[in-house]
Amino acid sequence: MQCRLRILAPAGLFLLALMLPSLTGCGDGRPKRVPVSGQVLIDGKPLTFGFVQVKPGNARSAYAQIGSDGRFTLTTFGGNDGVVLGTHPVAVKANEQLSETRIRWHAPKKYADTNTSGLTITIDHDTRELPPFELSWEGGKPFVETVGTGAGH
């Protein structure tokens, strides 16, 4: 029994050494991703609240929180790993739940859905910095919406 354990231990270390590159992210079996950052502007000023969603048709969506300067870095699986290659629809979700029935919109509702936003990006092998997403209120302004009013409201 002891001889068998001595033989298996070096073999186990050898297999672990072979697997180490896949454990550190090289060849992780996931689709190729490209690191991507950008900025969201609304009427020429940084949007300071919300999330960006990139929705590939054949892969997992990428997300990013928008910072106080309007900047974001996209993540699909973790660690700002970026977005899969291709041309993809984009949504900017900039709404804040104030209560059960009140939502503050920091950008027009149309941008919150990839089907209505009109925004797309093309990610290729060397995409790093996107041109800014330029949103517009088109004469509107941030507002609070009341939804789902129940009895007693």
C-alpha cells in the first residue's frame, strides 16, 4: 500500500502541473473575451448612475456599473474580463428603486432595454476603449415614476 501511494503522489503532482494553466485563466473553456471600457454621456455630461449591459446573441451578457465619471469596464464572467467578439446590442439601465412604487429614472426608459435602446457595439480582437455612448433626454429630464399602486395609495 505504501509503494502505491508513493507512485501516485508524483503522478498527481505532474497532473496538477499540467492543469495549472487552465486554473489560472488560460484556456478556461469559455468564449474568447476582449477587455473593454467606455463612458456613458447624457446630453454631453457623464451619466453618474446605472449599469451597462451588452447582450451577445450566442453568449453570456456582459455588465458594468457606471462610475461617478460615467466610465465603466465590462465583465462577462469576472475580473473585468470583457466581452465576447462580435456586434452586440447594448442597454443602459439607469433607474433607481426608491420604494415599492417609485422609480427614479436617471436616463430615458428606452435605453434600459437592448431592443429599444438603439445602441450597439462591435468588439474585435483589439477593442479596448469604446467611443462614448451619447444618450439624450430629447427635451425630457430625470423623473420619478409611480408604478403598481395598490390599495391605500
